[in-house]
Amino acid sequence: MMRILFILCCVVALVLIFSVSGLTQDFPSPAALSSRIAELTPPDKDVPDNPIVLADEIRRINEELGETRKQQDQLQKMVKNLSREKEAAGKTLQDIRALDCNGSQPNLSPLMDEIDRLAHSALADAANDEVGSPWADLSTENIRNLPPKERCEKLKALTSNPDLQSFIDKQQNEFQELATEIDRLVDALQKRRAALLTHNQVAETKEDIFQYLWVIIGVIGLLSIGTIFVIKTFPPDLQQQWVASGQVIQFVTVMILLSVIMALGLASILKENTLGTLLGGIAGYVLSQGVGRAAAQAVKEGILKGTAAAMPSTNPPPVVSAIMPNNGPSAGGTAVAITGTGFDSVSSVTFGNVPATINRQTSTVIEATTAPGCQPGTVDVVVINKDGQSVTSPGGFTFA
């Protein structure tokens, strides 16, 4: 039985020791906190690329963040407790200063009990170990057995130190400064943790892409091959133009280049500037090829048109043999048959510079209808080919 009681006493003692040590945990100084914040700023500074090192730092940041949050919570409790003690101390000191030691003696026991309690409370511990707390030296043990008047005077003298109140204000300022730095450290740790997790997520995404990179390249290759088969659905002349211009080979080549650049970029072999330069170069190449082909086609068409215009016509000039009838009203509407040769490419027939309507034409006959609005009298009849060759029949028609 005695052994069991001894073990229980040891357990209780250990619990009390750990509890007290947790309540009296030392906080880092504001300067140390500021130094640690500087190490974490900016959040993405020196992020490791090695996945093992990255995972280890994430674990350490999580542990540090957990410990700092505990310190943050404990400090908030200490600040609240200090505020309560400040209020109690202020009221007690005010009551002691108001005592009249020459008059009727009040009951001083409650005031002395409160002074002893405050001397053993949080006010006895200074935030800065280099500066002791004036409350730690207070004790009413030696004045409790004195006569009432002397006890009153000793109590007033014992609590007359102005540093008692100023010490509490100083403690509050130091706690507030420490709380501000701890809040800043929590924020810096959270941002650092977010930067590490983002980097880790990007690395995992790269790894997933690398794992299926052969699938991506295979899909791009199938699309390139599919494009060649799709071209077969277009008209033969268009197919010939695309193949002859090299657009099909260019498309396949560009897709292969993009696949290689994408793989090198994901592997971080190519950095952002180089990657952007290569992609911009490919885009410029594709654009220049399209503009160049369009310009070449336009030049080719212009050359062909110019050559066609410069070449002499191979069509024979038109020849008029007869015009029947050779007269009609100036109001128009007369059907006229013009016979001759070389009428295959005739484009117009005019009666006195007024175009007639061509109803039918062969190589030897043109059937036309005179237009209204012609002036009465004898006019020339002009037959004009598409290549500009013409024949004039002077006085060939008379309008009445």
C-alpha cells in the first residue's frame, strides 16, 4: 500500500512540475522574433527543390507554427490576467493611501492579505529578467503583529513605492510589444507554409505530367497524323496547294517542336525567359510563313495576269458581212442579225455608241436588240471582242 501511495505522489508531483513549467514558459525576446521574421521574408525565399528537403521544411514549419500559436494563446491569457491584477492592485493601493492612521483603525487584514496575494501573483515576475519586480519584495508578515497605528503606518510606507504602479504599466507595454511580434511571426510562418505547399503542389503536378508525358506527346502525334488524313477530304487542287506549299510538313514540325519545348520547360531545363523566347520565335515563324505564302501567291497571280495582258490575243478579229435589218425606230426594240466571222468572244455591240442587248451569238451570227434613246439618223455599228479587238461598220444602221 505504501508503495502505491509513493508512486501516486510521484505522478502527482510530475504533473504539477510540468504544469508549472508550462505556465512559466519563457518567451523569446522581440529582437529574436524580429530576426526570425526576417529569415522568413519574403515567403518564397530559398524554397528547396529537393522533395525530401522540402517535405522536411514543411514539417518543421508546421511544428514551429504550432508552438508559436501556443505561445500566442498563453501570452493572451497572461495579458488578460495582468489586466485583472492591475485593476485589483490599483484599487488596493488607493484604499491603503486613503487610510487615516490617526483615526479609528479599520480592519487592515483584508488589505494586507491582498498585498501578499499580489506579491505572489503574476506581478512578481518581470518580463525582463534583468529588471526585478518591486512586487516580489512586498510582505506584510513582519507588520501583522504591530500595534494598529504602527501597523497602519508601516503598511502605507510599504506600499508607497511609485514603481509598483509604473511596473504594471511597463509590463503591459512589454507584453503588448511581444504579442505584436508573435502575431507577425505567426503571419510570416503561415505565408512561408503556403509558399512551400504551393511549390510542393507545383512539383507534384510536374511529376504527374512527366508520368503521362508520353501520352501527351502521343496524342499530339495522332493529331498531326489525323490532320494529314483530314486534308484528303478537301478538293484535289487544294490538297496539292497545301502539300506543295509545305503547310502540312510545317504543321507537324511545329507540333513536334512544341512537345519538346513543353517537356524541357516542365523539367525546368528551360527557364521562363528562354521558354518565352522560344515560344515567341515559333509564333513569329508560323505568322511569317502564312504572310509570306499569301504575298507569294499574290505576286504569282499578278505576274500571271500581267503576262496574260502582255501576250497578243490568239483570237481572230471580228468581221461583219451584213446587218439585217439595217434600220429601225429610235425608240429601240429592233431585232437585228449581224453576220460575219470571229464572233466567238464578242463582248458587246453598239449602235451609235449605245450598247445593244445580245440575245444569242455564234462564231458567225450575233442576234441583238437595239436599245432605246438613240438619235435619229445613220450611225456606226461596232462589234467588240473580249480581248479588245473590234470592227466598225460605218453607217451600218439608220434610226427613224
